[in-house]
Amino acid sequence: MAHPLTQQPPSSLPFAFAARPSPLAFGFGLPSASGSSSAGVSSPVRHSGNAWANLSPSPAKATPSRFRLNSSPTATHTSLKRSRPSRSPSSSPPLTPTSSTSAVSHTRYDQSTSKVDLADVAGLALQDTPSVSAGKHKLPKRTRLTFTKDEPSSNEVVDVGILLATLPPSAHLPILLQILRNNPSLSASILHQIPRPDLRSCINELESSFDRIRKLAGPLQPAFGRQPVMSISRRWDRVRGEADAFCRTASTFIRFITTRAPGASTVDSQTLFSLLHPVTSHLLSILALIPHSSQPASGSQSSAPIDTVLDLAKLLLSTWNSWLLDLSSEVNEQGGMYPYSVVVQWANVIEQFASGDSVIVSEPPVVAHWSTSSTPLQNLRQDIQPLESSFRLAFVPIREQFVTRVGWLIGRSRPHAN
């Protein structure tokens, strides 16, 4: 048997007459039942594949006939196998029920696809993950990726903290100083992050720095049976660099400790005195090493005092005055009290700084640099240097103010002039 899709329609109708009856005849005038069963019934079964091709090419006549045959129970089986032929004059074989089913399923697939597209559009409105249909919205994402393409990822970033932890502590200071030289504005930010140093640590650092000065300077007086000491100019040339370092360190500690940061507690009088006492003693020793400007120098301008030494001397005088004013306010206005032994120690140290050794000089030294008083000094060494004597002279008003303000704590008072 030939395939239904390739079988061609018959050249003639299997009816007894050539004329096609009217669709309104209801089967009247057709051949007998035997002929009808052999021709009208057996033919659709035998030619079931091309039963759709036996339709009339006229669409106007086929439509009423199909509806009319559907109403008859005897023709229902035949009418279900028929379909409207294509109106186009194409020579391709007519559609089969299989191809018609495929067309219907294709139509349903298109409808489901349109539903998915609508869901994607709704997802975009709700800021969901963009679908394929929203490809035009990927442009900002590509722009962000292009912008961050040059930035290193988190896996490529070098952890500076790990590298600094592997370095010795002595290597941190040069790195930090270089950063501050390149960015001076960072000094204030770093200063607020540094906690107040321990007083004992500051004093130990200053003592170590002054020990280097003492070793370079050598003894001030020659020992018995030895060569005379080196000249004062030569001694100053040797200690000049270390003296500069000591003065810078001491000035930094004093300014940092005495600066009252917002929210920080003030330094008590006894703690501040513990710092000012050794620094002032070491400064007097450094001033004694600076030669007089009239003496010959071994190098050009080597005998001139360095600026850091003079700055430290001025800072010490102002800090001592502030310390005395705070102590007087605490004792006389707020009712604060200190042990007798502590106040006696303060008075003796201040007296020593102001008077020096008990050797009377014939001519008082020239007052310079720090002194604001014209009172001559009575008890000074004969070999005292001008800068040292002027600093001691500037310390006399501090001694007088101490006795006047808080001397009553230890039974001392300023003698009145007759």
C-alpha cells in the first residue's frame, strides 16, 4: 500500500454519476445501499490517508457540507477526517492530521514563550535578576566592571600590617619618618593616636642620651698625674651633635606631656617636677660646655650655641613658671596639700638651680638670652660660662615666687628689705 502522504487523489469519483448532488439532498438519488456501502463507506476506509484530499477545492461549498454532515450520526466518522484545504494555489500535498497537530502545538509553544517574556518584564520592574530579554540593561554593569578593572582585587592587595610585623621595631621609625616628610599634614593625626608615654621611660631615654654627651666631653678637671683636659672649644665640637639630639628629645617630651589634649587628664605637680628636674640639670651641664664667643674656636662658628639648646632653655623656664602657678592654685585656692619632705625637696632643687656653687665671683656675668632680672648673682663659680650664668640668673625669679606662694608649707618666707 502506498503511503498516505504520497498517494495522489483519484482521477474520477467513485459515484455512479458524474454530477455532484446538492448538499441539501440528504443523500437522495444516490446508488443503492450495497453500492453505497461498497463505494461510499469502503472508500474512506481504504483511502483513509487521502480522505482529506477528496474535498472540493471550493471553500464556499465545503464549509456548509461539513457542518451538515457533522449533524448526521452516519457521517460523523467521515467528517472528522476532513479539513479545509489550503486556499493558496501551492502544489504541495495537503496537510495531514499529524502536521495539523504540530501546528497547534507550535502555537501553544509561542503562547508559553510570550508568558515567559511577560514574567521577565515583571521581574525587571521588581528589580529581579535580569533575563535575556533585558540585555540592554547590562550596559551599567559593564561600565562598573570597566571602572574597577584596574583596581587590584582583594586577593592581590598586599597587607602592610603583616609586612611591618615581620620587620624589627628599629625599622619602623625610618619608614614612619619618611612618610611624615612626604606628608607633613599627617603629623597631627599621628600625634593624637600616640598615648602619653611613661614618665620613667622618658627619663631613661634622656639619661641614655646624656651619657653619650658625658663620654664625648670627658672629665672637666684633669686627674692627678695626667695630661690637661682638652680645650673647651674642642670639647664642644665633639658633643655638638649629641647635644642637639638631647635637646630635641627633651623638648619633645616636655611639650607632649604638658600639652592638655581635650578629654585628657592634667599632669600632677609631682610628676612634672620629676621630669623637669633631670632635664634642667643636664641642660646646665650642656651650657657649661659651650665656650665664650670671644674665645678662639677650632672651626668656623663651632663655638656659637646651637638653636636647639637655647630653645630648650626657654621652654624650661616657661614650664617651670607654669608648674609654679598650677601648684600655687592647687594649694592656695583648692586646698591641696603635699608632704613636708616633698616640698622641701622642691625648694632645695630650685635653690640649687638659681644659686649654683658657693663661690663668689668678682664680676657678675653679663645677663643675656633668658634673664629678665638685673639682680646680680652672688654664689657662682669663677669658671662658669656666660650661657650657664645667664640661665641661673633667669631662674632667680622662679625661686622667689616659689618662696612667696608656697613657702609657708615648709615655714619659709621671703625676707623683707629694710
